[in-house]
Amino acid sequence: MAHQLGVTLDTIYNMSNKEYMGWIKYFNERPYGWRDDHRSAILAQTTYQGTKPLKVNELFPSLKVMRDNDTQKDLKLEAGFNKLKSIAKRSD
């Protein structure tokens, strides 16, 4: 984590628990190397000449993690909207 943040281990050790857990959450959602994988995926997609679609999420595991996290967020958002709709219907 210290390498990714560009700080010393002493800085990590002196972080508050809240800040440390925030960084853990961030790195779970945005795995190490995802930017490099994203750039490589763009290059692969623009130069790919195959007959089947290129599945970059299978080539780069960090991008798959990010896609899965986005899918889970979309499902939670949809569930929240459905709940609000049902509440609005009841109040009519």
C-alpha cells in the first residue's frame, strides 16, 4: 500500500483506522495495476483483428474486478429506486 500511495511505512502505521480502511476499500475496488491494464486493453481493442469479440475483462483480471464492483453498485441502485417507487405508489 505504501508503494501505491507513494508514502513511507511510517506514514501507513500512523494513519487513523478510518483512513486505513478507506484505502483498503479503494484498493479492493480499484486493484493494483488497473490503470496499466486499462491502457493495455484500449490498445488491444484498437489493434485486434480477430473474428470474435475481444473480451478484455478476461485478459485483465483487475478490469474484471472493477466491472463486477460496478455491476453490484448498479443492482443496489436499482433496488433502491424500486423501493422508492413502491413507497410512492403506497402514498397515492
